[in-house]
Amino acid sequence: MKPHRTDGVSLSFGVLFLLIVAWWAVSRVVTIHLPAVGWLVAGGLILFGVIGLLGALRSARSQPTPAPAPAAEQPAEPELPGDLSPEVHASIVRELLDDSVGRITKEHPDLTAERPRD
């Protein structure tokens, strides 16, 4: 995931939701009689709604213009070790692959080929 800037509106509503859940959990254990709490919660929700609308309108205005799409990139050529040209590198690889069994048996005569068991 890419890190992004903190969204104040989402954070505010998340904190508000957690406060409502905490209030509900406490009210299950402790009985508190506050008749004006309904108006306080309603006013807070309306205030958060207005703040959310203002934040959405402000962020819609400050959207940057999209950058032009970059041209399709060509796949990078593989890097060759050292300062070898592709032709020299290919000839070395061909030489290593040609008659590799014969070369190994000449260099290591003590190696024997194991035959599969029947």
C-alpha cells in the first residue's frame, strides 16, 4: 500500500463512531439521565455533516490537473557483464555450451558417469 495523507473527514467520523460506541457501552453499565443529550448529539452530527460537506467541496476544487500519460516505455535490454559486446558474450556462451560433456570428462578424468539402476 502507498502511504497517503491523513483524511480529516474520515478521521473525524471514525472518532465520532468510536465515541458513540463507547457511550453505548458505558450506558449499558451505568445509568445516566441526561435529557438534553439528544439535542447535543443531533447538533454534533449536523456540525460534522457540514464540516464533511465543506471538506468535500474544498478538495474537489483543489484537484490538480492530470499529468499527460507517459509514452510506452521500451523494455530495457539485459545488462551484460563487464565491457563485453553482445557478439563476444554470445560466442562465450556458445563455446561453453558446445560439447560440454567432452570438455568436462577431459578436465576431470576421475569422474564416472553413474548409470541408473534397473
